Amino acid sequence: MTAFSKIETDAALPAWDLTDLYKGRDDPKIEADLAAGEAAIAELVKLKGAFLGARGNPERLGLLLDQGIAIYERATNDILATGAYAGLAASVARDDPAWAKFESDLRARHAAIGAESLFLTLELNQIEDWEVEGALRAHPEAARWRPWLRRVRLTREHELTPDLERLLLDRAPAVANWSRLYDETLARMVVELDGEGLTLSEALNRLSDPLPERRKAAAEALSHSLSEITPVMGLVMNTVAMEKQVEDRWRKFADPAQSRHIANEVDPEAVDALEAAVVEAYPRLAHRYYALKAKLMGLPALDYWDRNAPLTQVQPRQYPWDEARAIVLESFSKLAPAFATMARTFFDNPWIDARPRAGKSSGAYAHPVSSDKHPYVFMNYMDERRDVLTLAHELGHAVHQTLAAPLGTLLSDTPLTLAETASIFGEGLVFERLMAEAKGDELRGLLAGKIEDGLNTVVRQIAFHRFESRFHAERANGELSPDAIGALWLEVQGESLGPAVRLNDGYEHYWAYVSHFVHSPFYVYAYAFGDLLVSALMEKRREDPAAFAPLYEALLAAGGTKTYVEALAPFDLDPREKSFWAAGVSRLERLVDQFEALI
């Protein structure tokens, strides 16, 4: 049996307890909640045709809107709870076929139940805007649903016939199995290194080892393991992309990213302006910084495994879990005590799973479950500075989800472009806290780490976006081999990283572990969007911290009820302008200036 590193058995790190959702796969409450969801949907189905029949009677239509959407939300809560439980439990047991089957079977049940409510949005989208507004005015209680209706109606022109929409819903669980195959393949992958079998998370963590020979060994071992699974991962990516192309063609989307823009309620022009501002800054940011880092490390250029390396071979400072907790809570408290109070709840309860172990997925997330439940935080904590920032990031999400929960599940759901605001802001608060106490080499190391995090969040994610765009464009002409995908990857990464980073043999396989390409196509630009948006908010906070806190809390508490333009208006910010993004890029550039001055 392959031995995993000792960090997986560290009992000091928390593992969540999901029994406040359900006691296990055989908990009768699961069937009871599914039955409640089915009953609510059956109640909703009785209104089929009533919305169209009420046209011309604003008061009647308004009443139906209020009642019907409330029933739909109730059904959503019951169904989401069971799905969240299955996903959370399976994410720490990707090597257990029983959990994989449970999650897959539940996904199919959800699709079958949810398909019966399909008529609701299709029927509502046949009603004209002026009729909806008249109904909301005639029955003011229904006006609370205006933001949800706004988001539903964004897809009006891309909807298909009821039969086709039902077909897509019914086959969705089968299509989702490609994501399942991807996850299980990564979870089962073992990176053999010096007699140890490392998980993906542990192998990636070794790329930050102080010793160059250890970084190189980890990079080459990871590359070898990835190369063995690229045929499967390439097939998954090709299939997911083809499925998307077929659906996009039927829905008449202009380009592969349009559906994501609509889901995010973001103007394509804003994303184009963001991409242009970042790409234009590649030489001033990544190219320049990595050249400075290579010079400081006495190297003519950095190998790709040196990109996130410590600046010295001295073992970097470790942050035990209790210290990370204290740092995060103190940082959140400086913004507003209420933020720290909400974050502390997650430490005081078994709502965080931070313990790395075999079978656990890589990555990190905060899952909101539903508005009548509390969120859960997932990560793999390994005592590194970046892990402290990741903890702050995910707790930022959790605080955001907690603040928005009183709106209800439908209204608290936040588009990705705003959903990353609280998380990246949380990272920024922790970084300020760490920098305030650092001196000498530690200060330089922290600054380098902050720049690298910024490059990974802004430059790297925009490079990912450009890779995805290129991949989907070429996939339209036929299937891409793993080698062809790797060539695209090298070209786009080389463009972003610049001449000071060598993309050695083996790096062409690293696209295979970026899960967003499979799970959420065109998600990645949201990270850059959120990071540069937060840069603007941080500047506003510096101008007037006392006035900023309540405005910021109101932004988070608004959930998905406001568009990103409306949400930022109280701060006098407009992200539709290229100058907005250029200002955020300049803030990162100033950090590079500061780093250059230190060396």
C-alpha cells in the first residue's frame, strides 16, 4: 500500500461533521426532504398555465408571482440540502465508490424532480417586461422577487422549446459524469516521490519547497503522474467542450463565454476591457517581476518550478492552525467586529474541513448549502503562508454567504464577479496584518508572496481565460489531442509569464489539473475580475475606513439583488471602464516597484 505523508493524520487540523445535515447515506431524513421537495414542486405544477392566464390582470399576476416563486424557493431548499450533503461528503472520499454512487444517484433524482418546475421560468419569460412590472406594482409583496426575475429574464432570447429544455435537464446527470470522471481520476492519482505517495495538493505544495532540488524532483514527479492521465483528461475536456458547443449553437450564443457572462450579469465589454488591461500589463507585471526574482536568486532564468519558490533556502515560517485562526480573526475584526464574529462561528463549530488526506479532493471552497442552513469551508491546510491566505479567502466567502442568507436562497445567490469580492478582500486584510509585523527578509518574502498571489490571481487567471478561449475555438474544428492541448497551454503560459520563466519539459501536462476548465467553463476570469475590483475597494477603504465598513457590509448583504454596476455605485466605481481595471493593475505594479526597491 502506498504511504501518504504524515500531514494527512494531523489530528490538530479540523475535519467537518456533516451530521447536522444528515447522519449518513441511509438517514431517512434524506428521503423525507426529497419528498418535501417533490411535494412543493407538485404544488407549483398546479399553477402551470396560470401565469399566462393572468395576463391583463396585474393584481392576479402579481399574487401568482409572489406565491409561485416562494413555493419554488421552498422546493429548492429541500433539494439543495441533500445535494450539498452528497457533494460535501464525496469531496473528502473520492476514493470511495459508495459515495460516488450516492452523489450520482442523487444528482439524477434532483434532475427528475427539478424538471417538473421547468415550466415556471419558461412561462414567465413569455410575459413582457411591462406586464411583469405592472404586476409587481399592483401586488407590492411580489416586488421582492424583482432581482430574481431580472436574472431569469436575461436568458429569454436563448431559451428553447419546453421539450428541448426538458431533454437537456433529463440528460444533465449523465453529462455531469464527465466531471465525476475527472474528479475521481485526479483524486486517485498518486505522485511517487522519494518513497512517498503524494496527493495532488501535497505535490503542488512541494513546488514551494526552499530547496531547488526538491522543487525540481516534485515538479518532474508531478509531470510524470499528469502525463499518465492526460489521455483521460483530454477526452473529458474535449467531450465537455463539444457538449457545450452543441447547446450553445441551439441557444444561439454568440461565443462560448456568453452564457457565463449572462450568469454573472456582466457586460462582455467589461470582461474584454479587463482582459485587455491585464494583457497590456504583462511586461510590467509578470515579465518584470520574474526577471527580478531570477536576478535575486542568482539565476539567469527561473525554471517553472521556481516560480513560487521562497527567495532563500531557509525554511519559510510555518503557521500552525491556531495561529492562522488568530491572524484571520484579528484581521477581520479590524474591518468590523461583526465580520470576525461571523468567521469565529466556523472555528467554534465543526464546519471546516482542513485536514489533507488520501481520497480528498484538492483545492478549496466555501459551500453555502441553502439560506436556511450554514455554509461549510473546505481546504487542505499545510501550515504555509498561502494556506493562511486561503483560509481567509474561504472564510470571506462564508461570511458573505452568511450576511446574504436572510434574503433567501434565490436572492442571496451572488454572481461570480461579486462572489469573489469578500474572499479576496479577506486575503487582503490578512496580508496587511502580516506585513505590519514583518521586517527584513521576512518582509521581502511576504511582499514577494503577495505579488505572486496577485500574479496567480490576475495574470495567471487571464492566461487561463485566454487558453480556454483558444481551446474552445479550436475544438469547434475537431477534437484536440493531449499534445495539441499542451501546445496551446505552453503558448499562452509563455506569453503571460515572459522570457524569465523557462517552461521545461513536462510543463505541457499541467493544464490537466485545472478543474475549472471542466466544472465551470469560463469561470476563471471571475478571479481576476474580483481581485482588481477588490483593489479598488481597498483604496476606498484607505480613504475613509469608518465610512467604508457599513457600505461594504451592505454590498455583501445584498447578495445577488444588485448588478455589479449597482453594487459599486455607492463607492463611485464603474468597472465598465478600462481605466477602472488599469487602476487595479497599477496597484499590483506598485508592489513590484516596492519589491525592486527592496532588492
